[in-house]
Amino acid sequence: MSRQVLSWGRLPAPEQRLIRLGSRFDALPTTSGSLLPYALGRSYGDSCLNSGGALLATRGLDRYIAFDRDSGVIEVEAGVSLGEIIALALPQGWFPAALPGTRFVTVGGAIANDVHGKNHHRAGSFGHQVLGFELLRSDGQVLHCSPTANAALFAATIGGLGLTGLIRRASLQLQRVPGPWIRGSSERFGSLAEFFALSAESAAASAYTVAWIDSSATGANTGRGLFIRGNHADGPASPTTPKGIRLPITPPISLINPLSLSAFNALYYRRPAAVISDALWHWQPFFHPLDAVQEWNRIYGPRGFYQYQCVVPMQDAENVISEMLRRIADSKLGSFLVVLKTFGSMAARGMMSFPRPGATLAIDFPNRGAQTLALLDALDALTMAAGGAVYPAKDARMSPTAFRQYFPQWQAFASHVDPRFSSSFWRRVTETEVSR
Amino acid sequence: MRRILIMGASSAIAEATAREFAALGDALFLVGRNADRLAAIADDLRLRGAAQAETWVMDARELSAYPALLDAATQRLGGLDTALIAHGTLTDQVAAQASSELMLAEFQTNALSQMVLCTELGNRFEAQGHGCIAVISSVAGDRGRQSNYVYGSAKAAVTAFTSGLRQRLHPKGVQVLTIKPGFVDTPMTAAFKKGPLWATPATVAKAIVKAVQRGKPVLYTPWFWWPIMQIIKNIPEAMFRKLKL
């Protein structure tokens, strides 16, 4: 059946076939054309789309398989979401060792994008907690992959964008936590130099660190923002889970524009609650403030939005990110959602993993057509010059040249790609000739 | 804690309902055709809180196998007080109107097997003086339409049968619940275009558990199917025969 499937950025996309899997014992469908696993569609661009081919909807593989309350090892089908893992494990004192900025991602998607969280400097990325998984290849082989079994395919599949076959089940090592609470602080900083000082200073004592940047600040205020840090902590018993709301419709135009943005940013930066020296957060607002508004991505209107997330090596990070922020502020094309964080030095387990040592900047851009794309190309030039990389899970437009520089091992990876699997992203960055 | 037989346990609505029961700590006896799938569902339900999750492989069309099934369920759960009858197929109308053999087979699956199980369960629950039989019928059984009257008439039989059974067993303390889902987004209906009338299995499951707990006789789910079906039932036949429904 063909239907409109959008990725999280809601950029216009062609209709594609959606084939639903309801059981991990199902064989791959015998359909013509290429296949790509698709679950909750939280990838922003075209890495979770397969125009002209079929999407294997894996959300039906949503069963828990086993959970050891003593060791914190959980085994689940690949379509189980991280929120569902937390629902089962947190009451027993266990929590994902790495958790991205939304709980509405599945284990399969988290592996395929080797997602990271605010504790990368401690725990690495999602792949570091993966003990193993089962991969169904289109030739019918079912392979158990782990750091010791089928190790090359294990490394190719972590961060492998769903291209190496269908992950059907996976086991994870969770981390021990005292409960649902995070104790920490939020403070203002006036410049990127201050941000890097705070990051370095808090890395040892805080499991989670992240910063929000005021993208409309210019001149001496460039790079100002809020620094948030925290640790799992004891707190009151039986918390009430915060209730969410839903953005019910897509507004006819983007609600994010230069006027609303600079006003909002200035208020957000200056509000009294921005500075809290001793805060106790429930894990949901701490990790996932946006999850409280279902379908918040509609705020950018019917044209959708781009997210740009890059990482740049630490030695040039301050200069490069400062230059990026200047260009973004000058362009007035940015949005409220700007996140800056430093990655730790743990080497990723995936061949194609995005996380690597350095500072990572993520920012949303409402889709304003050519001028937005030109700005993103300019940011790419800076990232490439600095020897950094852009996150495929967030991307809808990077050039084949940029991709091949960011992921120099892409050809070695290509030898592990299942011949029946492909994606719009993969074809875009590998099948087009590189311009010289 | 309820001790619940779930017939057709790997169907989307049944599995979603089983998860609701599991979260309440109930004990479950899961029946289906595929042993691997049943075992995977049972593992999942135990982790979701089911006091017990047993499995039993059988083909629902084997009408002589029901007494043995009920004996096994009663023995393994230490009694039985609730049953959810959720097995079935979505009939290919075009094929079934071309072949009376296929039409009879569909009746076997979607009507007769459910009625046999209701008979066996009804007599046992009557004897023990309590119990709940929840049967998934369909809004399609409210009026025969050219687009699916083979399926619809099988469900009409189930609806009429459970209505009579309910009257008979009500004074004996046994609840009979006729469940009439509308369009539900399940693998059974994967080939259909989905519109605003479509509900998820999870929504339907929550409504079923609430109806069981409250002792309701008939459940239209989602609720808006009740007014829709009142209109469809009341269209005069002279006009109805000209419609393309």
C-alpha cells in the first residue's frame, strides 16, 4: 500500500509503499524494489525514507523478550521504543545507558543511527550498551551479531542507517539508577569560551551536560546561552508522570520567524527560572522537554524544516562554532532549538557512527527554500574545513562530496550493505557523481 | 485476578487487549495457530505483569477440539472466569461470493467456531455461576452490504447468537459481551486506505477491558460507530438496495 510517509522534518516526500511486519518470525516480503526499515520516523531528513522502494514498518515488532532485574540486561524486539524500555525497567531501578532527546525512538532506530545523549562524555553512544542483536539478511540468513560474533557486521550495523538488513531483536545493558529523578543545575553563560570552560569543569562530576544557545544573539552576546547539568538522584517516592499535550494541526505558516524568535530567545535567556543552582527534575522534562508536545514538529508549518547537526574537533571548536553562530544570527533563518554539547573521547563502535571527539551543535531551520539551503552549504564548508562531520539522521541535503569526507570509510561500509536494502539518503550521497 | 482464555491471541486486537489484562496482573491462556508467535507474545505478557501466560496451539476451525481446550485452560489456570473470543479472518468478498465452498469455510471460521466455543463456555460458566464471555463480532454484522456480506452475515450470526446467550445466562450471573469494532488498523486490514474513522488496536483494547469490568452487554468501539450504525440500519430497504456500500 502506498501512502504519504514523512520524516520528522516534514519536508515534502513522495508516496511510498509501507509493508507492515507484525511478528519477528515473518520473512522479508517478496516485493520488487528495495527495502528500508522504518519505525517511528524520528530521523529528520531522508535517511528513514525510501522513495520508489518500500518501507518495512517495524513498529509491530514491539514485544519485550526478557529482562533480568539483577543484571539490568534487557532483550526486546527491534520495534520497542526507548520509552517502553524505561516503562518496564525504571521501576526496577534500571535506565538506558544512553538516551537521545526523545523517548519515541525504537531500539532498531537507535542502533541504526548510533544515537547519543547528554552523557556521551561518560557512556559513549547507544552502540556502547548494545550486547548483541539478530539481523535478518535478504538472502534469508539470520545472523547473531555482537562484538565477538559477526563482529564486522555488528560494527557496520551500528550507525549503519538500517542498510545492513533487518534488526529483529537486540539485547542491551542498562545502567543502575536510584529512581526517576535528576538533580542538577541550570546557569547562564555569556560566551562560547565560558561554555567550554563549564563543559570541561563539569565533565567529571556531572553525568549529563548540555547547553541551549541563543541563536539570535549578535556581537558581544554571540554564543550566550544556558548550561544544564545533572546526575541521577534520589527523590520523592511515586512521582506523577507529567502529562503531555499535542499540537493538533499544522499551522498554515511557520510559527518560527525572526521576530518571534529574537523575542522568545531573549525572554528565555533572561527569565528568572533560567538560573537554578539546585534543581530536581523528573527524567521526562530533563531529557525530553519536547516530548511533552506531541507532533511539535508541525510548528514549522507545511514546508517543514531542516535540522543541522555537526561535530567539530575540539581544537578549533570555539572558533568554528562561533563563526557558525555569527552566520546563523546574521541570516535570521535559525530557530529556538539550538543545542550545544561536547562529545567525550570514547571511540564509537560503529563504522559509520556520527559521534566523535569534539563539540556538537544542533539547530533547526524552518524551510525557507534556497536561502536556507545556501546557509546550510556555508555551514558545511566550515564543518569540512574543520575536519568535522554532519549527522546523517538529521540530514536532508548534504552533498555527496561532504558525505564522503565526513565518512571516509563509506566504501568499506558499502560492502556490508544488504543488496536489497537502500534509502533515499544512501542513494543521494553515494549514487551521484562527486563534482570536482 | 481474572483467569482469562484468549482465543486468536496473536491477532492485533487480542494481543493489545491481553496487554491491558497483563498490566492488571491477570492470568492468561493464549490460543493460536503459530507456536513461535504465541510463545513470543506470552514472554512479553509475563514481563508486562501477567500472573501467568500459557499457550495452546490449535486451529479454530477444528470444532471438536474445544472441550479439550477448555479442560486444559481450566486446569492450567486453576479455573476460568473470562474468555475473549477474537479469532477470525477478513473474508475476501469477491472470492467468497464466487465459491460456496469458500463461503462455508469463512462461516466455519467467523461464525460456527465462535458459536461452538460460546456454547461450551456458556454451559461451564452457567454451572459455576459466574464468568464473562466477550466475543468480537463487528459493525459489519449490523446490516448486510454488498461489499462484505459473507463476513457481515457471519458476524450477524455471532451478534444474534450472543444476544440470545446473554438473555439466557444473565440470570445465572454470567456476562456475555458482544464487541462491535469499526475499522481497526491491524494486519488484517493492512490493504485498506486509512481515514479518520480508523482506530488503533490499543484504543479498542482499552474499551474492551472497560466493558468487561463494567459488565456491559454490547460495545461499539470506538463509540461513534453506534450512531453511524443506527443510521445505516434504518435506511429503508427500497433505498438501501440502490446504494453502493
